[in-house]
Amino acid sequence: MRLVKAVVVFAVCAAAAKQFPAVSQVLVKALLIGAAILLIRLEGGKLSEYGFVRPVHARWWKILAPGLLIGALSSFGALAFGFDGMRKIIGAYPLWQLLLAVFFWSSLSEEIFCRGWFQRESIPQSAALFGLMHTSLFFSGVDTPSVLWIVLSTTALGYSCALVRAEYGSWIPAFVRHAAFNFGGPIGGIVYTIGYRLITGHLPAISS
């Protein structure tokens, strides 16, 4: 039931944000944070019980590395299989917006919602929620194969973030791992491009 509640809350936040197209991507993330804090208060819990604590003896490279790897593999696989449905969406952002809105703000809000409020004990459900949230891309004009690949990738990331959340009792390492995933994406793209160039003698075609 908690998973169903979380999906419904996300859907409501997304629907509300779409009423303001110019700021919908920023607004939906703000609504997720607000919903997480509200739900924590309604459940009568303390913020510290939901991972709002500073991690102790964190090994940051160990936290970062899996995120970078999953992000690189996700990007590499998408390029190798021709899943380029996210290209137009990502390409619409100026670099500064990409860094702030996607790499930072999305990672922060989604981890507060998924690994803060939602995750109490169930690591698989925490991963499933994160993957399900990205099925919203079906309604953003992204083609089905690309969405399915993204859902698979984000579920894997969600599981990895849930593990580190459980290990440290804090959502902060999960946020760092999530942000690393986003930075790993361009790394995977660079590796793919170099490999393609070495094998074929020319650069991969960029679809319009």
C-alpha cells in the first residue's frame, strides 16, 4: 500500500506541476519535497528517522563509483541500441539549467522523496518506486523503447541508492550516488563515441 500511495502522490504532484508549463520541471520537484515533508509529519515521525541525518564515516568514493558506473553503462547502452528518445528533452536545456535542474535539483528532490520519506525497510520497493516514477516519460513524447530502457536504468540506480541509504541510515549518500549517475551519463557517451570512431573510422550519426 505504501508503494501505491507513493505513486499516487507523485502522479498528483506531476499533474499539478503541468498546469504551469514554463516551470513544470522545477515545480514538480519542489512539490515532491513538500509532499515528503508533509507525509513525514502526518506519520508522526522525526526527520532523523527518515534519513535526515549526516552520514557517519562515509567513504565517498565508494558511494560515488557505483553511480558513475551505472550512469555510464546506461548512456552507453542507450547509444549502442539506438534509444535516443531523451536527446531532444536533454538538448532543450542550456548547460547551466542541465546542471542545476537535472543533475542537482532532480537528484535532491527524488532522493528526499524516495529514500527519505518512502524508504523505511524495503529496498526492492524503493527501487521499484524510482523506476515507476520514470514511466511518466511515456506522456512526454519519448518513444517506448527509450522509456523502457530508462525505467530499467533508473530501477537499477534506485536499488543502488536504496542500498547505500540503508547502509548509512541517511538519504545524503543516496543523493550523491544519484548525482554521480547523472555525471556518469556523459562519460558513457564519450566512451561510446571514442569506441565507435576507433571501430568504424567515423563518428556516430546524430539523429534529428
